Amino acid sequence: MIRKISFVIVFCFYSLNTFSQSLTSLNLAREIPKDSIYYVQVKTDSLFNSKQIISLMALQKKSIDKFQLEFGYRKKDLKQTSLIAKDYNAYAAINAGFFDVDKGGSVSYFEVNDTVISFTHPTEQKWAKPITIINGAIIFTKGNEIVIQLRESDQFYEQSKTERAVLVTGPVLLLDSKKTDLQGTNFAKARHPRTYFCTTDKYVVLITVDGRSEQAAGMSLYEAQEFLLSIGCTYAINLDGGGSTTMWIKDKGIVNYPSDKTGERRVSNVILLLNNN
């Protein structure tokens, strides 16, 4: 059921329930069925006095035994998020970390199954990112915990054996429901398409925010902090955005609106939801 109100929202539980509600229904203080993926897309002209298109997927942390979180990646070249997801037979995917647009590969520390895929590139190197941006990390532990934290050194993660996967990215936006200091950078102040990864006490959440179009303004990272707090995120981190911002769902295809004129951009790595059944 799709119903036109001041904006349109489509919720889909993949237990086959579909319904529409208002923007406040993005709030994650709700009960998402275990072993289900919750998907919603919001189109609004009232958030931050701007047009926004927000796509969100969430699942219970307890569902990680059914829907495994993994990184898919290309080590030395680039490929579209949707195609990387299909290579891994994924259920859904979003784009992930920053990468070398010319040569491919991550420009920050990236590790999968105790194998280092990439070390952090020196800041003077083309496409490298300053520490003010890549100040955080997403960690999938070998105990199936999901951690968003301020980054440690590359050497720390390389020597540690508790992580199943590590991706350095950022900036970190929320730590224990508190806004982080974004240091007033232009990267934080400007509105762009954005991709976020966040957690609550119960849920893992993947979000894309479209931008650079008449239909979608995008968000600054200050606006992102407000938005993520308002929907119940406690820990949150920014991923690569701009033309890279993409959300793909099996049997639905690309559900957001990538901003590049040529369509979906090729990237280096993605966050995957894999169905273990």
C-alpha cells in the first residue's frame, strides 16, 4: 500500500508487510521482527527545510546469525556496488569506504579475515583522506559483534586478532548518543549525498541520503548528527558519499538515486548483508 501524504514513505518487512506512515516512523524505537530486514524510503520537503530522499535498512543484532554482515571488495580495480553485491550473492548492500578513483583499492586501512587489504595512504598521495575525515573504524568481531569506534593505528589492527574485518572511514558522527566534534571542516558543513552506518542498542542500520539534485539536497554532517540522533542511533559513522552513495537490494535493484549523471559509480568496497540460510 502506498498512500500520498505530505511526503511518501514505503516500509517493507521482508516478512511481506508493506505500509506507509509519516517521517516520525523512521524512529527506531520500534520492534523489528527477528530474522527480517526492515526497509524504508522517505521523500520529504520538511527535513532541515529541504527536499530529502532517505533510504534505510535495519535488522536486529540478534539476526546476525541469519543475515551476516561482511565487506565485499575489489583490491586493485573498481566495480559498481550492485555488481559487487551480486558477486557475493548478497541480499543487500551499500557502498562503504573511500578509494583511489584512478587505480582502485581503499585509501584507508582495510582488513578482512586477518589479511590486510590496504594500509592508510599518506595524506600527500592523490585521493588520500585527512585524519579529520577518516578518524573512525567499523569493526566486525570474530564474536559477531559490531563496533563503531574512533580509529586505532594501522599497526594496532594489523596485530590484533579479535577482528573478523576492519574498515577505517569517517568521520565518526555519534559515540554513545553524543555528537562528535566535526571541527568545522568544509567536508562537514556542505550538503552532499551521504552514506551512514549506525547501531542502536538493538539494531544495525544502513542509510543512504541522496543529493545534488532538484529532488534531494543532501545533508551536511551536522544535519546528519541531528537526523541520526532523532531516529535513535547511538553509534554512527560516515562512509564515502557523493556519487558513490548507493543502496542495492536483491529483487529491487538500486533503490536510491545515485547523483552521477552516468548513474551508479564504480567503487572499491561495500557493506554486504548476506543471507546465511
